[in-house]
Amino acid sequence: KNFYIKYIIEYQPLGQGSPHPWVDTDDGNKTTKDVTALNGSTVYQFRVRAFSKVRGEWSKFVQAATQGDGE
């Protein structure tokens, strides 16, 4: 059976205890997602999990730094 699946991406600036914003892919066939409206010159941590009939486990955090313009 082909269950509906998507991926949830949770991210936050490193070292900040703020709530975790998140985005989802809406389409489990897509394995990329643009995360927009990030602050410039900031290190973020991201984690991902699959979501279908049951929730998958969260991945380990991965860090990425934005450039000065937020890209």
C-alpha cells in the first residue's frame, strides 16, 4: 500500500532556546526543500523526520551557516 508520506524539517539558530520553527515537504517524493527567511551570518541546526502513518525518529542535527545576506 502506498501511504502518504512527507518530511518535516525542524531548524533553529545554534545555541538559542527559542521554539523550533519547521517546514514540511508536502511531497514525500521530494528530498530537497528551500528554507527561507533565515538570518544572515548565523549558524543553524537542522533535523529531519519522515511522517506517514507513523512518525519516524528525528535525525541527528546537522549544522549549516548562512552568509551575510541570509542565503
